[in-house]
Amino acid sequence: MKKTILTILVLALAISVSAQKRTNKTDKQVEKVAIGIKLGGNLSQFHYYTDPYDLNNLDFDSLGKRLNPMFGLNVEIPLLKGVVYVSPEVLFNVRGDSRLFESKTYDTLVRYQAKVNYLELRVPVAIAIPVTKTFKPYVFAAPSFSLALPTVGPFKSEIRQYSLDKAKTLDEKVDVNPSNMTKYDYGIALGLGFRFRFDFPGFAMLMKIEGGYYNGMKDTFSEKEHLDQSTAVNAQAYNLDYNRQSRGFEAALTIAIPLGGFHAADDCFYWSDMEKKKNRGRGMFGF
């Protein structure tokens, strides 16, 4: 798997460099640092390792219970004439899943739901293929470091289990805290994206559409749980002899504005040019 990913990245870089040489002759666009907002969501889950009871086979709940929001700010920094981009970003991300199981103790169908809010720092590195001056597909890898947060407004950070077919037979919940969830998480996101540049009179705008897969690398069970110093809310649904890690598919839309707004290919880029055009009676921005 690692060799395959490395091969894809090397081939993409080679194609990008070749295409960039062809486009540089006609494309006068100066790539600039851009600041943007990122909006999206993830279809997440907890994955269990060395699970003696095969608990990964617990039925997932509906998609609506598993879809989580993701949003934040990012900065795009172009390198190698727009072939490589580094885009540090700070995100608010909700991870977790919702599963169903039959409780023999309560003789009821139970929904077990774990949602965790994270403040996440990512540093995506993208290799782009400049198909045209305004369209670039790309592949990316994004190392990630996350800090678990408490409940924030409508976004619950809690572990809960409750009956679905026998009202009020069972309803237990606890807030996420260091006794039932690790405070930190880290992993990597890999994916594909499409970068579009729109040139309007006087300014430019970037739009990126991307999808990927997040692979958590840290056990999210707390140390207290492993040491049997804290009782899990959903003891029937998992066993602390194994590890639990975050996984999930992600999709996002980013809208960004290059710093300075104007680009070098635009006659209005320099203030002196704008003044000259204004004096010619064509308006301040030369339209």
C-alpha cells in the first residue's frame, strides 16, 4: 500500500513538472499565498484492533447519525511555480460513529453513539497537475494533530447509549473527558482534489473541491480505561483489551482569496496603472 501511494505521488510530480514547463510560456499568472475558509463533513467510524469479539461487525446506524461537520480556515502557499502547494489549516472536526446492538441485559435494541469534537491542525501537501491555466487536479497527504474538546454549542462531545424499542428502559450518557477518551489524536488524511481559479475584473478567487480518507493512528481509549480505573459506559459493546482508532471518509469545499487580490496578468495590478486608466476616463479600475 505504501509503495503504491509513493509511486502515485512520484508519477504525479513528474507529470506536473512536465505540464508546468509547457504552461509557463503562456500563463502569466503569479501564484500567491491565499487565505480561505473550508466547509465539509465526514462519514466517520471507530475501528477496533485485535477485537476478540469481532465488534467491528456491529451494525452501523443510519448515515444521518454518522455524518459529522468539519469547517475551518486554511492558508495556501504555492511552491515550485504552482506544482506543489502547502496548505496549513485549523479545523473544527467532529468524529465518532453510531452503532446498534441487542442488549441481553435489558432485552432491547440499543443505540450506542460516541461523538468527539476536535480542534485539528493539518498541514496538507498537494501535488498538482496543471491541465489548464485555471484548472488543476491534485493529490494530497495531510498529517494531522487533534485536541479533544468538550461540548461546543450544538455539537455534543459525549458517549451515549439508549433504548430504541423500549422507551426509557436504558438511557445513559457521559461527557467526553480524559477518563473515557484520549486528549490527543493524530493521523493522516490522503485524497484527491480539483483546484479552480476564477479571474474576475480586478481580483481572483480560488475554489477547491476534495475528497479523502482519514486514518487515525492513536488508540482513543483512555489510559484509565485500559487500567480499569474508569468504567466504560458501553461495556457490552466493546472490550478494553484492544485498541480503538478513528477512521472516516471526508469531503470539503474551500473558497480562498489570494493576498493582494490582483494578479500580475491584470492591467490593474499596479496602483499607478489604475491611476493612468482613471485619468483616461475609464474608471479607477480600468473597466
